[in-house]
Amino acid sequence: MKTYVTFGQDHIHRVNGKIFDKDCVAVITHNKVNEGREKAFELFGPKFCFEYPEEHFNFDDVDMYYPRGLIDVN
């Protein structure tokens, strides 16, 4: 399973040597349904915009709104 996390203008995080900001989407891979959301809060605290389970993420928006693309967190 995967969870996709987007960020606001002022949300900048460094996790595992990678930068996550408004220009990318963080991809969290997990095994249990609620684990992705929990991991998002663990990694980014309350400073992210939205988190989407894989079935609700609009992949068509990636090229238009996230120039750095999808970046795996784990």
C-alpha cells in the first residue's frame, strides 16, 4: 500500500537525506491501512497539506503541480 503526502508553501522537511516541499509528493509505503497516515505525522508532524491513500490520489496532477515529482520516503 502507498500513501501520498503533499505540502504547503512553508512546509520544508529533510528526511533520510531527502528534501520534501511544495514541489514534490512524498510516497510512504506501508502494509496496514492506517499506517501511512500515522507515518506521515511521525515524519512531518502537522506540517503537511494533505495525505491521500493510493486509490484517492490524482496522478494526473503530478506533472502540472509537483515539478520534482514523486519521492519515496522509505
